[in-house]
Amino acid sequence: MCAAPLRLLTSLGALLQVCGVSIPELEPATAPILFPWRMKGREGLTRVRRAWVIPPIAVSENSRKIPFQLVQIKSDKLPSKVIYSIKGPGVDEEPKGIFTIDPDTGLVFLTTVLDREERSSYKIKAYAVGETGTPLEDPTDLEIIVIDQNDNRPTFDQQCFIGQVLEGAAPGTLVMQVAASDADDPQTDNAALGYSIVGDGRGIFRIDPVTGEIRTVGVGLDRENISVYNLTLQVADLAGKGLSNTASASIFIVDVNDNPPEFTIAEFTFDVTEDMMGAEIGKVTVEDKDQPGTLNWRVKYTIIEGNDQGLFNIQTEPDTNAGILFVEKRLDFETANIHTLTVQAQNWAPLSAVAPHTHLSTTKVIVTITDVNEAPHFVEDPRVLSVPEGWRAGSVLTVYTATDPDITPHQNISYHVQYDPADWLTIDVDSGEVILQQDIRRQSPFLHNHRYTALVTATDDGEPALTATGTLEIHITEVNDYAPVLHPRVSFVCSQSAESEGVIVWAEDADLEPHSKPFHFEIVPEDSQLPQNWTIHLLNDTHARVRVWREISQGTYSLQVRVSDSGEPQMSQLHSLNVTVCHCRGQEECSSGVAAVLGSRVGLSFGAWMVILSSVLLLLFLILLVVVTDWLHRQLHRKGLLAESEDDIRDNILNYDEQGGGEEDQDAYNIDQLRNPDDELPQIPSREKQPIRRDAPFSQRQPRYPREPPTDPSSIEDFINEGLDVADNDPDGPPYDTALIYDYEGEGSLAETLSSITSQASDSDQDYDYLSEWGPRFKKLADIYSAALITFCCWLVPFSCIRILGLILNSISL
């Protein structure tokens, strides 16, 4: 309640100060006593000391009357000398130099023009001291208030305002709000702002003069007609009648999807070749009035008819909004040469309710297919075959053919093997018949997991010629073509069945499962005793145990064991298992070799050994006697017509350049006719084939049948010459000086060792007497051969006897 009168008095005092009216100081005698309780004593009232109270001093900004007296301060003390001073902002603090005081009179002056926008008030302190510096009064506060003047124009917060509103918006729709500010005192009309729109746009938009809100007032906002409105805004102080300023406002009309896309033409036609799979064949175009780049403008194309097989696909081109038509799958001219499609266009954004029409635009697209030469193709690719191993060359595997999709013109297809690493196959060029040209071998390094892969090509005769490739996968199946083999073939067991662990045998099969193990072992008896004495039991799939069923006599037994596999059909093989039965003592094993047979464990007495030794010596003596008798007989062999002749007639008829074929040479002249001309010639029995010469290679053909020998001795020369001519010109007969080929006897052969290269007879059967019949030149050679043979026999028989005797004595000593 007291604040208003006090403010009024303060303002009045300040106004008087401004007007230069000084307030007279009340006399002390007439001044009312404000504080009677401070009186001292009863003699009378005493004047109470009070501090300076100076009301705020109002100064108008921009005043040019400089210097300007603001106020005078004066102390009520009456010393001889009073010094006045001021301190604070505008004096000794920034901003300095605005206020000054006369130190003698206490007058305070304004020395510069004030600006309320820089500082609206100043508070300084005044001091009064004596000559000695003694304070006479308490410091007094001086407040200088700067009175505002309308010296600032209002300004917008930004020079260009951006707003937006949907097209077709209803009247009263808020678009945006603008703002401005004024540096003048906001408590006065100098800062009271008013907004307005000047120029165009006032019929469509209105602005609130106080708040600055811009709203629509008209209808028919259409982005397709006007997409942006540029307004000029004005703001003025003094409620719109004072100082003013302007700014611009751009109001953009936001697009709504009120225009559906429309195709530019009702029908599009394109030509495409049938081999253009995955290629672009053409574009369809539309027109959309909505804002480009937005979802209201972007078109989504759909093929709604004519694309049941998914042959075509359409996509939107982002920049032009056109529809690009692609071939999605391979086209076939022979199936259909024209495709009619119905394409529909719609925006990605839903169509607005304010759109003039809501139907979706469609168009027809006619695609014409052009025929081209197409490559043949294999109906079955890859072709998988199962072929048993061991198929022979010349067998037909399959007929692998391709078809040509072109109907006209008719084309021929040729077939070739493109990839055949093992060179197994050949193919008929015209029919595609695949034939084996080599035997199929399972051990081929080109098989992977029992599969063989080959590539076959089919090429048409079109223009240009095209080729298709097919794959042949040949699965080599296992065939049971090997019988199992028994191991080992020789062993030893104890005669005591209780102590014998038997013989462990096993089998191997070159076939793979399931044509190999498990194996079946069976003893095939040769007499009725074997099944009662021997048993065989299966240990696992590959091993079996052969044991003696009862105690039998010692010796070597040949068991016939049949081993069968599990293949289909089953393969089996009979093997001879030679088992030597010997007497065992405790944990000792049977002795092997001759010691087992001839040792003391066998039970033969010394007399039996002497009988055996005598029989061997007698046999050797008989053999020596036969050899000597045969040699003497050959020495006394009858000699023919030429026996007493010193010159052998054969020296005159034999050609030493010819190397005879040995005893099997039947083409030479029979010299017995010269020795015994009166004897009748032996008749050569007719036979179908001539014996093969032993010095001829096996790869050569058999020699021709022998020619008939001449009946007259005078034709011997012609006979020999004719034979030489035939030998020189006969390409089938090998020369006698070629390298001789002999058979190699492998290990385990049942054949006896050959004692000679050309004969299986022993060396003692060789007759070297004919060397002496050839004349004096060969008599010495015949004596050497005969002496060597006798020496060899005489050396061999004693050595053999001594060796056998040593073995017998060694066995007896054991």
C-alpha cells in the first residue's frame, strides 16, 4: 500500500532534478522531529544524525546536453573544509568517465551520452571527508536510471522463413509462426510489436499481428499449379505504428498423391530374338503430375496378364519412372512366337481421396519372337550307367542322343567324344551309340570312387553351328571274378590232438566286398579217413583253424581245402594244404625239414636206415651202368655205305653258310639215302601241322608243311637250291640265326628242371657219336664230349652218395 506513493514521490523528485529545480533544505529549527525517542536528557530535544537519502535520478538516453548536472550532495557538518568524491560503475569502473563530481561543491555531472540498450542504470557511491581525510558522512548510494527512447527498429529472428502445407489443406490450417525482437524497453510501447503481410499472398494466408502465426484462409491449394508461395512479412513497434522492418517467407505446398500415373500410349510393341534371355527388350512410359522423386510419383509396374510362365519381368527405372521390360526365362519360338502382356501402373504411395479419379492405368505390350538357331540339348544330362567290370571291347554301353529344339529347317546332329581320359569309349557320329574300345579295368587310375566320367558333344549343322555337351557317368560295378586263395600251403602240427593248436589258415580275394569275405572253409576228403581225423573251424571272416581230431600217425598229409567267397555267384577254389604231423613233447614244437622226417622222433631204427641207404646206392649203381652201356652201344653203332671211306661225302654236299634248325629241321636233305641207297625211303606220315621249331619266336607263324624229298639222288642239288630260294623269299620263316626264345620257369612250377635247352632228356641221353661220323675234323670234338660226359657222371654219383650219407649220419647223431 505504501509502495505506490513512495514510487510517485521518487519520480517527482527525479523529474524536479531533471528540470533543474533544486529542493530547498529545511531549516533545522523548523524540521520535524522524526525520532523523539533518541532525545538525550531532559534539558530539551537534541538533533538526531541521519544518513543521506537521495531518490533515483532519471536521465533520458541520447541526451545531447553535455555536461548535465544530475544532483548536488552536501554534508550537514560545518567543518572548515569538506571534500566530496564518487566511486562505482561509470566513474572508476567500466565504463569509465561517464559521471564526475565537483569535490568542493558536491555537484554530480553527466559527461557523455547514455544508451539504455547498453546499460539501463548505474549505482555509484558518494563520499564526504574532511581535510584530514576523516569521513564526515556515511557513504551515500546514488542510482541513475536511463529513460528509454524509441531509437531501435524491431528485427525478425531470420530474414527468410521456410514453411510448408499440404496441398488442398482446409482454411485455418497453421502453416508456421514467425518471431521478431526489439532492443527497446519491453515495458514500453517502444517494444510493442505488430506483424503484417505486405504484397501478394494475403488472399491465401493471414498472419496474427501479435503472435506471428501464419494460417491458410483460402481453398484450392494445388501443388501442380503453384508449388511455393513467397510472402513479404513486416514487423513494427508501437503496436505496428512505429519503426518497422521486413523479412521473406517461403511456403511450400506439400504434394499429395492426387494424380495417378497414366500410360502415354495404349499399346507398346517389341521384337526380340529367342536367345535373349536376361536382356532388356524395351520400355513403357507413363505420365504422373505429382512431385518427381516422391512415392506419389514413383510408379510400380505389374504384369497382370499374359505372363503365366514367368517369361518376362518389368522393373522401374528410377530416373525416368519408365518401366523396363526384361526376358526372365528362355523364349521358345517353336512354342509361341507372340506374347501379349497387360501391364498395370500404380504409385508406391496410396492414392489420395481428393484425387479426381481412382482407377489404375493399364496398357498392352505385344512381344514378337524371332527364331534363331538353337543348340541341341541332351534330354538326360548326366547319363548315369552301371557297367560291370571286365566288359570287353566292342560292347555297346548306351545310345546317348540329343534333340534339336528347332522345328524348321530340319538339322542333322553329329556326336563326338570330347573328354575320355582312359580312351575307353568311341561313339557313332550319326547315331550316338557309345561303344567300348577297350576292356574295362577296375584298377584304372582314372576311376574315382569306382566312377568314370566322360564328356560327349552334339553339334548341329545350323548357321552358325551350335554344340551341346553331355556327361556320361559310368559306375563300374564289382563282379565276382576271382576265387579266394588259401594261405599258408604248408604247415606242421603235433600228432597229439590234445596238445595241438592246429594250423591257422586264411584266405585272400582280389574282389571287393560284397564279393569277398566272409569266406567259407571246407575239407574235401579224398578217402574216408580224412573227415574222421581232421576238422576245420571258422575263427572270423577270413581265418580258420585246422586241427587234428584224433591222434594219428606221423607223416605228411595233403588236405584238400575248398575256400568259397560270399559273392554272387559264389566262387570257390580247391587248395592242397600239406600238413606234416610229428610227435610233440610238452611245449616243444615240431621240427621242420628233413630233420622232422628223418629225426629220431619219427621212430625209424638203425637197421631201417641201413636198408634205405643200401637201396639208394644200388639205384645209383644201376643208373651208372645204364649210362656206360648206352655209351658203348653208341660207339659200336653200325656204319652205312660210307663207313670205310676216308672222305665223308657230306663234305661235298653241305652248305656251311646254312645254320640248321637242329633235330626238328625236316626241310634238310636226308643223308641216310646216301649211306644206304638200297634202303627204301621212309614214308613221311601226313599230318595236319608241322611241329613248331624250338628256335623260332612264339609270335611267328608255323612253318609251312615240308616239301616232298626227291626220289632220285641226282636231284639233290636242285632240291637244296630250291630250299635256299624258298628260305630267302619266305617272309613267314624266321632265319636260323635269330635270337632263341626260351620259356622262364617261375617259382613253384610243377615241371621238372630241363637238363638241356632243346630237350627234356638228361645229359646222359645226348648222343655225340655223330660228331665222329663227320670226318677227321670232328673226331677230336667227339672224343672231348664223350670224355667230359663220363667224367661228369663219375663225379656226380660219388658226390651224391657222400652227401646223402652225410645227412643220414647227421640224423643218426641227432
